[in-house]
Amino acid sequence: MQVTGFGIVEFSNNKLLYVASGCVKSGAGDLATRLKAILEGLNQVIAAHAPGQVAVEKVFVNANPQSTLALGQARGTAICAAVIAGLPVAEYTALQVKQSVVGNGHAAKEQVQHMVKRLLSLPGDPAPDAADALACAICHAHGSRLGIHSGLRMKKGRLV
């Protein structure tokens, strides 16, 4: 099962507020069917939460070219969902996201989950894909506070 995480935060009164997070599951099937499921799922998330911006993690090349290609296609689908909805898209590397959230660009996934939990005052660690998405949203919010981006409400993600 393929999973695309999403996370939504709001930056208000100099404070990060958790709005929502979760995963869009694309299931099994051929590539076109899975990408359609991602697009439809993200369209529902965008319609339900009306974000003002979308932040997406940039794809990096890893040991498995097939995985890198699949991630890039899912990422492209997420960007299309945002653009179709008329939303601006910001992109961040995993290094930028981890540096922003943990203070260490080479932090482990568990460290990212824990810091997302602390920064958003969540009762427990979010699922790994949702935590990555929330981390990307937090990174974008930090950039917004510094005047790098404009906007109030943002959406994240490892997609969306």
C-alpha cells in the first residue's frame, strides 16, 4: 500500500497551531490508478481545510531508482492538486525540513516525529508520513515568520 502523508498547521499570533494530519492511501493497482487516488485524496483534503499555501518536500535520489521515480510521480501529483486549487507551492529539501524542526539536518525520523509532537503540543507522536508532512508545514511556517514566504495558513507535505 502506497501512503502519502499530509499535515496542516496554522500560524497565528506568532504561534503554530495544529489543524489536521493524516495519510492518503493509494492502494494497489497500476501507477495511473494510484496517482488518481492520491490526486482525489488531496483534493478532498484541500476542499475540507482550505489551506492558503502548500509546501512539498523535494525528491532526492536514493539507492533505489524505482522508489525515487515513484516518489517523484506522487510528489508531482501533489503539486498538481495544489496548482489546480490555485495554491502557491513551496519546496523544501529533507535537510531544510529537519534543520528547521529539529535543528539538525541529519536527524532521524523518530527525532522529527518527537519534535513535531512537541512543537504542535500533540498528545502523541503522529504517524511517520503525517509527521514528515507536518514537519514540512512547520518548516514553511518558520520561513513565513522570517518573511521568506507570505501567507497565514499553510499546508504541508510530503505531499500537500
